[in-house]
Amino acid sequence: MHKIDIDLVEMTLDVMKYAIDRISATEHPIGKPKKAEELKNIVGDTVTPKGIGGEYAFNLWRQHLSKANVPVDHPRNLAFVPASPTRAAIMFDLVTSASSIHGAYWMEGAGGIFCENEAMSWIVSLTGLPEGAFGVFTSGGTAANLSAIVTAREHWREDETYKREKGLIITSIGAHSSIKAMAKVADVDILLVDSEEELSGDALRKTIDNLNFHQRKRLFAVVATGGTTNAGIIDDLQGIAQVCEDEKLWFHVDAAYGGGALAADSVRHLFNGIERADSITIDPHKWMFSPYDCGAVIYKDPELAKAAHSQQGSYLDIFKDEGAHGFNPTDYQIQLTRRVRGLPLWFSLATHGTDRYKEAVERGLELAQIAGKMITQHPDVELVRDPSLSCVLFRRKGWQPEDYTEWTYKNHKSGFALVTPTKWKNGDTFETVSRFCFINPDTTEHDIQMILDSMK
């Protein structure tokens, strides 16, 4: 398996041609999933005792399996939080994999980690955190949020009073699903403030004041959101920061989606207060145009994260010896084994410069405002709320929940677009509505108009 022969050379050329075609294409199909049974009938058994051969396997991928995916960078994929990695970043993802770098310790990955840290320094500079703040790249927002909350919990438990207490955190119902998920993994309780609009400092203060004695004793952190996934809403970061400082609580900001907008001068002021956070999550694979997977967690005091996450073992001692001195990313988050997933972002930043990044993020903000105006002028649809960041919530007049679902599948199956419904809290009930999330600067006004017109 590890020998070089002519078949390997030819396969390498085939793979490179596929990558070149994918990177250089100006249009590509949106793709649609198939049931596992359908795919099995098409490709048959692929993992066998003798193998089916690289050329045959690659043709199965190219002709059938690759088409059963939905590219996140399609200009009419406006569902969830899509992505739009630059071509430079995609190219360097190939280099990252081909280089076989283990990115946990400086001793093995100094060159790659150096590049990651260059990119991280730029991201940290956007937050306005004080000197000494720094971070590491993770697999995504869930791992970043978990790493931050475990750091917060371990710092809280440095006080013997809380050693045997199960921690409690506060966030809002608008927070990302990963906050609930990571709370389960960290074995902490979570209290949700019942608001999908911004979580204000006053609402947080009221919630804390209403806690009973034991709840207040267990409360150690607050998670604010810097751009909710559902609607792009930014919490009252200044007000929340003040409450956290007054109450001596860890202040974490989940800006996995919205953090990219820190690069945009037009909305940077909306994030004022983020520089007072103890930790921040940002996903470069969302709005910083990096390939999956690339999240990031940033700490005001990285030494607290190191105390919580640094792994010990006789086989690891050499990595921390003076002869291997350098920055060890594994010390600051939950993973030991890690790829240098920040490398593609570094290469793209080095290639294009940060000004181009600012322009691309501003385009996503502009598209949301354009869509908002088009919706107000359209006879069949109306805004649910004003666009926020690059998210737009809107309803089709007279539609029921099943109408949105049917419309979504119809457009997807035809290969036209992927726009999915969501729910928005309207009084005491949740209304089914539709949602745009603009990340890709290649999305056009014509794309938006065609999608709206398809709701007739």
C-alpha cells in the first residue's frame, strides 16, 4: 500500500485534475442526497478483501458519490450557515493533507503551527482583547465552546468551595445548539433566558437575581452570542460583560458564525464589549472563507486554558522539553491529535491580504440588506424582522409549515437552490418561516430574485 508505482502516479494526476476542475469551475451543480440503499445499488461493494482498485473507486466517486452531496459554497445554498472557502484556501488544504503534519506540538509541527499562529494573531487583533490574549484552531464551534467552558469550570473549581459542585451556566434560547451539547459533555447545567432577541445585561441581571442560593453558588459562566445562527442577532455584549465582572463570572462569547463580521468596519461597533470576554469562539470555516473544518477558541488568559487542558504522560514529556520549546496547541483545547487546520486560512490570508477579506465579509452584509429590500417590495413575501448581519428571516404570506418544507425539497431536487425553513418565536408560539444566510460573495441579486419568485 505504501509503495510508489505507475498506478499511484496516474491516480495522483487524476486526483489533481479533479481538484483543478473543482477549484477553477465557475458553475457546478448543487447536488442532492440519495438514500443509502440507492447509493449501494449504484456503486455496489467498495470495501472488499482484494480491493476494487483506485481507478475504479475514484470513478465511482467522481461519477456518482460526489453528486450526492450539497456543496456548501454553491451561490444559491443559503441554508443553515453555508461556507465559501477561497480557492487559495482549498488548494492549500491539499498541501496540508499531503504534508502529514501532526499539529499538537511545536516539536513536530513548528512550521505549520507558526503559520497557524500568524493567522490566529490577525483574528485575535479583530477582537480587541488585551495583549497576551491568544487562541488555537479547533474542529469547529462545538469543540471551541467546550474547550472554553471546561477552562472556565476548572478555573472556578480552583476555589475549594466549588470542588464538589455541579456547575451552572446561563445563555439565551437564541444560543447555538452546540451550547446545550457541550454542556452535556462538560456535565454542567444550563439555564436559558427566554428570548430570541438580544440577551441584554438587564435581563441577565434579573435572571441572576431570581436564582436561589444553591443555583447562584453553582453559577460560574455566562455564554453570550455574537451573531445568532437563526437570525444574526448580537447580544448586549457590553451590558453582559459588566454583569459578569460585577458577579465574578466567566464571560464567554460564541461568535462562531458572526465573528467573521469583526473584520467589517460597517458593523464592528455592534460587537463592542467582546474585548472584555474571557473566551471567544469563532469559526473561520464559516465567514472567514476557510475549508471545513476550522474553528477557533481564543482566551484572554491562555494560561488558564493550559492549566485545564495540558495532557500529562511520560511519552509526552519530550514535547515539553527545552529542546522542543515552542507553542503547543494541544495545551489549550480538548484535542491531543490535531491536524494543522489553520494552514489553509493562513495561505489564503497571505495570498489575498486582510483588505480583501474585509471586502468579502462586507458583501455578505450588503446582500442581506439587498434581500431585505427585495422582500419588502415583493407582493408574496414579507420580513419577519429586519436583516441582522447576513441573516434574513421572511415569511411567505398564507403559507403553513408544510408549504415551506415542500418548497424546500422542490427547489433542492430540481438542483436550483437550497433554502430551508426555521422557526421564530412569535409571542408564546413558534412560527415556521424561511431564512437566508449570505456568506458567499458570488451570490447575486438575480439569485435572490429567482428564489423569491419561486415562492409564488
